[in-house]
Amino acid sequence: MIFLVSELYYPEETSTGYILTKIAEGLAETFPVQVVTGPPDYSGLKASSKSEIRNRVRIERVGGLNLNKNKIASRVVRSIALSFKLAVKMLKMLKKGDTVLVVTNPAPLLVFMCLVCRVKRSSLVILVHDVFPENLQAAKLLQSDSIWCRILTRLFNTVYKSSSHIIVIGRDMKALMMRKINGNYPEITVITNWADTADIHPEERSSNRLIKNLQLESRFIVQFAGNIGRVQGIEQIVLAAEILKNENVHFIIIGNGAKKVWLVEQVAARQLTNITVLDTMPRSDQQHFLNACDVGLISLTSGMTGLGVPSKTYNILAAGKPVIAVVDPSSEVGLLVREEKVGWIVASADPEELASIIREASKFQGLCEMGRKSREIAESKYSHCKIIEKYREVLAHYESKQ
């Protein structure tokens, strides 16, 4: 039996919830899969019951705490409480020889599941979406020289070393994980996220209703869609927009997150009429809003190399859009853009450089051809069926031992 343990699962549409749902359902075509998860919390929807079967996957839910997710202290308490409940549930359900696939959010869940799998003599496969505690340092929530940082680093490194297998979503993340556990590590496999090529495809710009509604038909549109958080480098996007405010360039920023209020305030204070800020849209609308641009923008702050790979990258490719990536060239996104020649890399957090690249892209004669290349890459290398097959290959090894 494969158990997938996650804070978020269907009907959640947030990135983690959606990705874990599609992984579980893909694996269930080959293996018996059971999901243990928390209650729907971000979507505003309710689960039909605490126990159900959906697309061959049995789903068991535990209760959560109704705390403010946007306050750090409340979020920490909620994460620990939910992780503990999930671990207790797994202690009752897990049997010797079973395999547990657990994602790195929330972080306390990793620690609890490491202990549970050791007690139950089960295989632990960790899917790394975020690297703890380094991601807290990048978000400036933890000082690298603090005692807490040293304690958390040792704790999580021990958890990673104790796992049976580690799955990472980028080559830069694999390099970081190998350094963290210093040669004494389980096998590490790179499995990227995928593009929803069946649901998202290129659309004629002239027929896009969002562009029409915003009356941006004549503008060169740069779009940032996703989490507006502490590590997304929103600051340099705002400054680049200010540099370009008298040019034929418009930014559409779609999403929510810790920096959303700051962003809205800055747009108003700087009188940036070339930025439109919109709330998060349903995943079912991706075909509509991802096509409402000329290029897709991906941005991470410095220090994020190896710590995360924006999943939106692959759906930008599915929509047939070139990419402007404000990332380290050695990061997974940087390597993809350079190797496949599907966009531009801004190697620093300099807003002048970002503005210059956007100008270059707006005048680039091969933009349409680059967009076609993006779509081709999404289909040939990053389709859902190709990525799920890689998960099957990893987990088949542990299922065969039962």
C-alpha cells in the first residue's frame, strides 16, 4: 500500500493540493493508494465526508484548527497541530512494509512521519517542494547564524538522511540536498512538476477576453501569476514597472500572498497605471488568464537557488508563452530557459536589467516562434503522463519489496 500524506488535497486548488491530488490519482492507476490529509482550508469548499473514494484513491481526513493562516504564529501552531493529528492517524493505519510519500509542507509533518515510519518499519519517500529551514532564511524569517537555525538544520538534515528515497523538483535542489546531507544520503531523484497540456493550450491574443476587458490590446503584456509572497521578488517587478511606466508595456499581476497588500499600496503610491493587480483566479480559468499576455514572468529573490521551483513555469510553457525568468542561471528554471531557448534570464535582482530585458522582448521578432517552442517543450518533456511515469518507477521499487 502507498500512503500519500499531505496537509492539502482535493478539493484544494492551491499548487500543493492540486499537484498531490494528480500524483495520487496517477499512481492509483498502478498501485493501491490511500491519502491521509487535512480538511479543505484554502479553497473555501468542504469535503463530502471524512472518508471517501475518488478516482480509485481512498481519502481519509483529520480535523484542523481554524486559525489565521496569514499570521506567522497562528500558522506555526496550526501546522504543528495538524501534523500531529496526521501522524496519529498514520500510526493507526500504517503497516510494516507500506510506503509513505510525504511532501515537505507543513515542515513539522516531515519530523512526525519520520518517527512514524521508523516505528512501523515502513519506507519513507520525501517529495521536496521546499527545503527547510533554508527557505525560512531566504524569506528573512530566520537568521542563518541563530541557535534556532542550527537546531532546525540539524533536525531536518537528520530527517532527510533517515528517509528511504528523496524526490526533488529541480537539479539545483538535488545539488543542495546532497550538500545538506553530506554524502550520507538515500537515492535522490529529480522529478519536475508538469504542464497541464490537456487543459491549457495557446490561444489567439485577439480573442482573449481578459485583454479585451482591460483594454490592453495595443500593449505589450508581461504577466506574473501565482503566490505574491516574500521570496517572489515582487519589489524588483514594481521598480521595473516604474522604469517602464511611460512605455508601451503593461504588467498583469494575479494572485494573493504575504506581499499582496504591500504591492497594492506601492502601485497606488507610485501611481503605476501600467500595473493591474487581480485576485487569484480559479485553476479552471488558467486557459483564459495564462493566455492574457505576451510573456510570462517568473521571479525569485536571491538566495532561492535550490530551494524551490515555481510550478507555474510549466503551464506558462503549455500556453505557448516565452518566459522572462528573474532567477539564478544555475537554477532549474534558469537551466530550462537557457537549454530550451524559450525566453530570457535576468541573473540579478536589478530592476534596470529586468526593464531592459522586457524592452528587448517587446521588440523581439521571433517571439511567436519562441512561443511555439515553449508549447512543443511542454508536450514533449513535461506532460502529466510523462512525469507520473517517473513517480511510478520510483515507488514500484518499494512496492515490490512487500
